[in-house]
Amino acid sequence: MDAAIKELNEKVKQAYGSVEELTREIGKIIVGQQHLVERLLIGLLADGHILIEGVPGLAKTLSVKTLSQALRCQFQRIQFTPDLLPADVIGTLVYNPKDGAFTTKQGPIFANIILADEINRAPSKVQSALLEAMQERQVTIGEKTFLLPKPFLVLATQNPIEQEGTYPLPEAQVDRFMMKLIVTYPSKKEEKEILERMTTGREIEVKPVMTPEKLFELRQLVHQIYLDEKVKDYILDLVFATREPERYKLADLKPLIAYGASPRASIMLTITAKANAFMRGRGYVTPDDVKQVGMDVLRHRVLVTYEAEAEEITSEQIIQKIFDQIEVP
């Protein structure tokens, strides 16, 4: 087994050069936001959709757009507004009076990378139109089902739900996102660099450096990354502690959790931990990899009760307590 892991380590180190090149291209435009850029790359490698939350002006949209420019992929931006209809996203049937037949007009969802901008500014029926696309990688228009192109990735941005004109996303849809990222303000030093870079009037060119074929190759390698039985049990303990906290000496959390994380959380935590190990140039997963991605994978999957809301206890605080309590292998 050790020889196999050693061989895998070498493969990962060699393959990581492609991701470094991608990071450099993104870094031409995006200053700081290291956590955001790294998680976008993990989502790309792990083939998972990402929800990015933050107030306007923090480069959420710019980061996604820059990532798409650095890939040789088809990119579509959908601006979500209160008057958007499901047909505006997935497409519709158009009647042709000449021959009396309906033809299918495909919507902007038929692309490799979808930027769903300000997703929570559209009503829930539009958000729900994305459900089938995100989970099944297909859409149904009329009586026909159409497969979406590969790779297919939804990178959605949303404003904090306290802001005016926002609708909370349905729980079923939020669970479809592999990770939910919270974007915060840059430091003073980073903001100074942003000022210097963005006020010259010069256009910064981002070159496409990765093909879909290369991306599929990297994804195959990520799936091969070794995961020890002890680390698997650690992942399961973390997820089960959100459902049955009393079994893990966390009985005080029981009245605060309305719904714990689903089995999808265990799957997502495993694959993102593997992708995180790849980003560190390793062919095996450590408990630290799980810890690093754990908050982003679980924060939107643990729903708090009214009691927790009344006490101003967030899902992040609950998850942090679970991470502190569960024994690391």
C-alpha cells in the first residue's frame, strides 16, 4: 500500500503544475481572496457546484468570470432578477406558424460554467428550475430531456438574505451545492493593490490554460487519492454528530439543530477532502484536509431551530463545536 501511495504522490505532484498555472492566471485579476479562489478550484476538481455569499463589491462575480476565462470552456452568465422565468434559464418550446410545429429553444443553462449571479433575487420557482440541471445534469423542455454539456458547473453568488429584495433559497436546492462560501472584505494592503491594479485603465488579459480533457484527467486522479478507514470514520462521526449529537457527548446541541446533514454531506466531505489533499500536492487524505473544507461543506446543511435563532446561535458555531468535540484519528 505504501508503494502505491508513494506512486500516487508523484502523480499528484506532477499534475499539480496545471492547477498552479490556472491559479496564476486567476491571480492576474483577483487580489487576495485566497480562500475563495482555492475553493473554486476544489469545486472544479471535485465536480461540485458552489454557492458564494457576500455583500456586493467583493469580486464574487469577477472571480467566477476570471476562472471561466482561464478554462477553454463555454461560459454563460445568468443575471437573476425578480421577473425572471424558468424558461429564461432552461429554454422553452417555440411555435413555428409556417409548419405548425414546436421547436426547442435551449436556454443559457446549456454551457460548461454557469454563473448564476445574485441567485436569491429570483423567486423560488426559478431557483427550482435549476434543481434538475444541478443534480441530474439534464433538463426537460416540453416532453424531451436534454443532457447538459460536460463539464457542467454552477457557480452561484448570493447577497446576504437580510438584504432587501432577496428570497431565501429552498433547502433542497441549497443541499445541491457542494460548498457554501462566505466572502469577507479584503485587508487594507490587499485593497491598496486592488486600487493600483483596477484604476490604470489597462485591460488585463487572462489566457485559457486548461482544456476540459485535462480537467477530466485531474478529476480521475482526485478520485484515486487514498482515504484511510480511520479518516472515513472521522468523516462519518462529524456528519452523524449533526444528527445525533447526544451520542457524541453534545446533548446541549440537540435542541439547537432542526435537521442534521444528509448522506450527501458525507459524500461531499470525502470528495472535497480528496481535492484539498490534491491542492496540497498529496496522494492521501489527512484529518486536517477534512477540517479545512468541513465548514464550507456543512454550514448550509445543518439547519438550526427557532430556539437557536432566538439565542443568535448560527450553524457555524454548532459545526465548530462538533469539530472541537469529535476526536481526531
